[in-house]
Amino acid sequence: MDKSLIRSRFARAAATYSDEAVVQARIARRMTDIMLRTDFPRSGAQVLEFGCGSGGFTALWTPAFRPAQLWLNDLCPEVRPAALQSVAPGVPVRFLEGDIEQLPLPEALDAVVSCSALQWLEHPEAFLHRCAASLRPGGYLAFSTFGPQNVHEVTQLTGATLPYLSASVWAALLETDFEVVHQSEELHRLTFPDPVSVLHHLKATGVTGIRKERWNKTTLRTFAESYRNRFAPTPDGVQLTYHPVYLVTRKK
């Protein structure tokens, strides 16, 4: 996984992400609702959020849970101003810039949270063990990521994909250190006027950091034709599938 490419693609998409990332916004609301229905720690907790981006998820969960100390992390330093501004007023916050897989984690945490970011880690299982080591006994790890059907239309045509895992596989990976409090997954489908619009959407959300090849007129035409032939268009256009996965766990 080329972290420098991922960083550059997300940095370029910083200005368009909020407008285009409609599914990610739905996922952030859903993740917050799930946390609210658990015993996730409130008021006085030490919390790390990794992969915070411009703070869409942060703006939803911090007013409800109001941590005593919050660490926000993202690979892209460009998002720092927006991320810090998204934190609920009065919540102390520090920004940790860089690759969370390489940074030292804060100690004695009460919770680690993340929304739509874990799929970008190169060694997620090892990182989750590090999270467990940084959490107090009974501390929470809550995250959303994406499952195997995520953007499968584009994956089948380009071969470019991330190691997406189902909720049950994530739960199995976590069972050594955590007990599962909540586990679920769902599908969202967006409709676009044509296949090229799908690519524009993905570029505007920064999720093209796994494909280094450049598009040209020939490859775009081939992609569009194959998309329509393989995935039956609706009266309104073509569809793109998102497959969010949600887990809330407690350290054993």
C-alpha cells in the first residue's frame, strides 16, 4: 500500500470531500447512533480518533460524549484546521499528524474510535493489537470500515481493491483482545448518470489512492462500456455499491 499516494489523493480531494462523501456521512451518523446505544464512555474519557479526515464523524460524536482529552489523527496535515474546528466546544484536543501505524499511541486510553478509515491500514490486525495495549481494561474500540462488496463494480473492472473484510471476519480477528458489543453491516447504492461520473465521484472523495495508472480516452471508453454491459443500468443511470461494516468492542 502506497501511503504517499493515498495521502496525495486525499489531500487533493479535501475541498470536494464533504460534498461528495454522502455515504460516508450516512455511515458517520449510523456509527454515532450505534455508540449511543452502548456503554461507550462519556464525560471524562481519554479518546483517540484515527483517520479523522476533515472531521465529519468528530462533529457528530464529540458533542454527545464530550471526552476529557481527545487525540485526533490523520495522514493528511491539510485536514488539520477543519478537523480541529469540528470538535465540540470545550473539548481539549491534540492533533497527531502522520501514519497511525507508525506513530506512538497515547497510553491509558478509555476508547479508540474511527469511521471509514481502517481499510487504509497496511497491517490492521497488528494495529488493533496496539490499540488493545493502549486501552485500559474495559476500554472501547469502535469503528466502521468497508466489507467485501464495497465498490465491487469498479473492482471487477479495474482489479484495484483494498483488503475488505466482512464484519464476522473482523470479529474473529478481534476476539483475542476484545469482546464484541455490536456487529453489523449494510449496503448502500448510489446512482450516477454514467460510469465516468462514478470515477469522478471516487476521485472527489479521495478513494483512488490504490490505482496508480492514469486514465486516457481509450481506457475510459472501455471502462464505461464494460460497466454498462456487466452491471445493468437503472432508468436513472448506473449504480455503485458501498458496504459499510460496524463494530463496537470492549477490551477484555
